[in-house]
Amino acid sequence: MKKILLLLVGISVLPVNAANWLMLQGTEPEGSSDRAKVWGFVQPEYVRTSDTKIKAGPWAGQKAIFNQNRPDSVADEFNVRRARIGVRGVGFPLDSKTNYFMLAEFGNNGITKNGSGSAKITDMSVTMNHIPGFRIRAGQFKFPGSEEALRAIHVANYNHFSNFTNQMILERFFDGTGAATNTANVLNGPVGAFRDIGVQIFDTFKQENGWEYSYAVMVGNGNGIARGDNDDNKDTYLYFSAEKVYGGKGPRRDHLKLFVWSQDGERTLTKEGAGEYDRERSGIGVTYKQGKYRAGAEFMRADGMIFNGTDGAALPGSEGSNGNIASFNIATEGEADGYYLHFGYAITPELELDIRHDVLNRLTDNNTAEREFTTTTLGAQYFFNKKSRLTLNYESRDAEAPGLAGNHNANVILSGIDDRISAQLLFIF
């Protein structure tokens, strides 16, 4: 924690303006009169691992879930990861202070793969900008929180999320804990996609010295997208950021942004482990871009309900030698923490090189159940133009059970996690 805080302080004194996602996603510029602006993007990709099989335990010799490309459980695959189309604008010509934002997903991913149907509405919100300092957004939209989750996906520097963001913030919803041995405990709907249905109060205050201060307070159902509340418990989201502005505009303008956020809610299970459980997430971080240099860091914590992988690292639904069915698992009470460090350098306006190191310590409150995931990602982005690019990533991945002996089955299994390569194209229209 001390190292992360020192890094945040060190970066914050650099002479550097970050993208303000609260304003960019769902709020039209003041004076805009566009009734409908159609937009979208497509992300074809290729992902490959060596497909190392499970090395020990009841599912030895079977596919390891951490070596498969989701959502298809294939280790070597071409895929259309995302294909989104939307419309936004000022839908009420007599009231230019009311905006709307709609977006639908047609790609092959955790949003469309789980639940009924294929395409899913990811965003459908209305923003009312009538009261200075008190903008109101209602509907389904991204909740304020981690930079990795809140920012627009089409400006992400890497093809995959960091370990903490993927496991602790990108929420999966289940009916049970996975303790039953005769069920796969599969997801009961789409992944949350960092979105919720609710109401948010927010605004940004611009200062004459170039600083911008933003806040957001949101209350949501806490049950993901494309469905309503399932237990009458509401989630609360808090967010604050301070940004230094030196000119430029749009999501890739030069920036320095310091931010802090928290999420607090409850989740309800109806099968094994039935009951209500706390789910809390929080974080602090910084993003930076100036000239050819880019950097970012974020430290995050999780308390309460924790996503806990699968039995023996097997694919859910696989039968083990003991006759048990592998399932997704949930720890109803646990703790986790993690961080990522990101640095980038633009060699030319077309070519940028990136490196990210991220760590997730899962279930730190349980010595035998604790798992540590470490990934170092080397990346290159080639920009054909402002709306299309190619991103190449090589991920050096490692995992261990630090509280168990090196020859324990858990560590033998985790030693089989493969490095991963991926190539992703992006076309914005």
C-alpha cells in the first residue's frame, strides 16, 4: 500500500487532464442541438494460449478454465469480442438540457452469451442538466468507480482487464455458492458489464486555474443489466476526482486525474448458501498523459462476497474422477486487494508501446484459500487513424496459493496457467 501511495504522489507532481467519463458518457455538450447521433464500434480479435491441461486433482487432464478464451472455453480462437451500436443526442427539441444515451451489444461475450437471446441493451439513460451542480441521470448506465471499468472500452490500452477488475469488479450473478457437488452453478444472466439500473446525481466544476472537480452519487438495483431488482436491496456508489486541464479534448487528451471511489451493497442467493450478503468495493488511483508519455496506477479492495473461481480450475459442468460436477464458486464473506501499474510511450503518433503489471490477492483473510494472481502485459498499439487501431498484447501470467506448500495440488494446478497472446482490431463509426 505504501508503494502505491508513493507512486500516486510521485505522478501527481508531474506537469500534466484526464478524460471525464461522467460527462463524456451520456451528457451532450452545452448548446448541442443534435436530435440523434448514430455511432458504434467493432472489435474483432484473436486470442491464444498453449491450452495446458489441469495437472492435478479430480479434473486432471481436462481443460483448465484459466487457459480458455471466454466466453467460448476455447484456447485458440478468432472472435468478434464486441460489436456495439448506439444513438445519443438531445431528444427533446424544446429542452436542450435533456440528453439521452442508448447502446446495444451484438458481440460474442459475457453480456450476450449468458441468459436468453443474443443482443443486449447495455445503456439506456436520460440525463437532465437543469440544476447547476446537480445533474441527474436515470436508467441503465455505467456506475462510477474504477478507471478501468468506468472509461469507454474503445479507448482501453489493453485487450484484457487487470486481474482485480476482471474478478472483483466485473460482476457475475449466481443463485448459489457452488457448494453443491451436482450442479455447475452457472451464471443466471449476463455479466454486469460495470453497469447498473438506477439514478445518479453528478457534476463537474471547472476552475479558472485549469482544475476540474467532479463528483457522483448513485443508487442502483445492484443486479446487473437487462433485468430489475431481485431483493429490494440497493447499491450505493460514491466517486470523486480532481483533474488538471492543459488543453485538448476527447478521451485521449493530455491529462492528470486523481480519483477515489466506493461501492456498497448486498447480494441475495436463493440456493445453497441462501441468504443476503454484503458486497463492498473501493479504490484510489491516478491517470496521466502528457505528450508521448502515459501512466496510471490504482489500488483496490474488496470485502464481503467474493468471486472464487471454479472447482479444481475445471470448466463448469465438467465431471471429475470423484463424480463431482465442477462449478463456479462464491465466497460469501472474504477480503481481497490488488493493484495495477501502467506505463506507455508513443514512439510516433501512430505507434504506442505499453506495459502493465497487475496483482490480485484473493481471499487474503483465509490462509489456505488465498490465491495470488500476477500478470505483466506487454502491449503495442498501432493507430491507422483516430478511429481505428490494432492492439497486440503478450501477457506473462502467474498464480499461486501462498499459504500452501509448493507441492500442494492447488499450487500444482496453478503452475499450469499459460501466458496469453492476443490481437484486437478496433473500428469506430
